[in-house]
Amino acid sequence: MNIDSKIYIAGHHGMVGSAIWRALTIKGYSNLLGKTSKELDLRDQKAVSNFFEKEKPEVVIDAAARVGGILANNEYPYQFLMENLQIQNNLIDNAHKTKVEKFIFLGSSCIYPRLAPQPLKEDYLLTGSLEPTNESYAIAKIAGVKACEAIRKQFGKDYVSLMPTNLYGTHDNFDLKTSHVLPAMIRKFHEAKVNSKSVELWGSGSPMREFLHVDDMADAVVFAVENKLPEHLYNIGTGRDLSIKELAELIQKVVGHKGEIVWDSSKPDGTPRKLMNVDKMRNAGWEAKTSLEIGVKATYNWFLENKYNYKQVKI
């Protein structure tokens, strides 16, 4: 990969896309291309086709998606299915038509069966039923994985899918209606600290989850850009998990909240456990570097600086 290769990052203003942009810039890549959703609606087949014909990128990184937590996935299943299919189909098909040789597709660990053996291996894809609370999103992402695999098999192109575990970090979404569990907890504990209140959290606290800082995810993408990976699908994670209760206690400590944590067991827990087997990526030469506590502190500091301008915590 040349340092001046034209690299298009779809979704470059999002948490993951912006982290990839930063990581590539630090490495010296200067010919980066990005469009906001107002400049280019990735759901619009004609607009995406015109964009590829005009710009002719050499590498495409698909970090664009409609994303959200359990609540958003439950309330908007059609949008999560259809919009993600439209976005990725337009990107993958037009990349192939305009002779893009390297395409990196980003998905999620929710593509694996709900009750698959732990830790999750890439081979477990399509071996069982999905988690109902995010089935629509998962089906869309599985379609993207299979499209990239088909192009790789049929045309010999370097199209690879990277499936991250739960991501968090700078530029995260802290909206309580649409955010994922970790940023939602950061906001809840912070506001409870400010108002001297208890914190109510969904579920029992027993599900096990793995979390990866977005800068580590970006580093994995840069690794995939600079190396030709021998297979089509790789898990990206730390290979370590903890319970939601343990996560809550860690965030409570980082934030400095002293009140009570109340668990609402009438709310869904989601998948009991989602730990990634990261042996394939580790054997290829990449592994995560950021500890969860340091990552949570950095994320809380970003939240304070960008949302409330409060005094930051020490890392």
C-alpha cells in the first residue's frame, strides 16, 4: 500500500470512522477521502455509483452503518435491516464495479448465534439462531460478510470483513435512547453523581461482555490496510470479558459516583455472553493494547470535555 493511495472511509465522521481517519493520518496517509451523509447519502444507489465513478478510490473502508443499542434495535428493526443493507450493498457493489482491489467491511459480534460456544470463533457463523433483540442488524451485517466473501472467492480481490466486539471511546454516542451500554452508563453515572441520585440499569447485571477501545479497532483496520490477510473474516477484540455488573462498578469508580445501583430485572439482558476468540487476528500479527480501565477513563474525559466541560479524571 502506497502512502499516497486514495483511501475512502465511509462513515468518517462516526466514532469508528473518525478513529480510522486519525490512525491513518498518524501513519502518514494523506490522500484520505470522506463525505458526510449530507454530501453523499449512502442509501442512494445512483448517488453512490456517481461518487465511485468520479473519485475512483483504491481502497474502501466501510465504517458506515445505522447503529444503536437494545432499545433502538427493538423499536426500529426495519430501518436497521434495510438501511444497513442499502449502505453496504451500494458500497460493496460499486467498489467491485470500479475495480477497487481492497475493501474492508466492518461488522459486529452480533452476527454470531445467540447461544454459540464461547469464545466465539469465525467458524460459528450461521450455525444457530441469532439474538432476537438485534436480529435485523445482524442479518444485514451477515449479508455484507457473505458479499465480501463471494467477491474474494469469485474474483480474487482482497475484500476482508473485520468483526469487532463492543466498541467504545472518543466520539461515542451518549444518547440514552440510542447508545450502547458503556457510554450510556458513563452518562447515567455522571448525571447521578451531579444530582446525588441512585442509578437504575437494565437487566440483572449478569451477562458477560467484551469491550474494545475504538483506537484499537482503528489500529486493526490500519493493519488490514497494510497487510493482505489470508482469510475473509476476522474477529477483532481483546479476548477478555467481564459482567455488566463489574462494568457498572468500574464506571461508577471512574466517574466518582457514590450512590446506589438499582437493577431492573424486568428489562431484557440480551445475549448471555459474547466473548470473541481473537486467535486468528493475533496469529496474523495484531492484538489490542488498551486496558478497559484506561479506555473508560479516556472516554469519560472526552465526555466531560465535549459535553459538559467539567474537570477531568486522571489516567
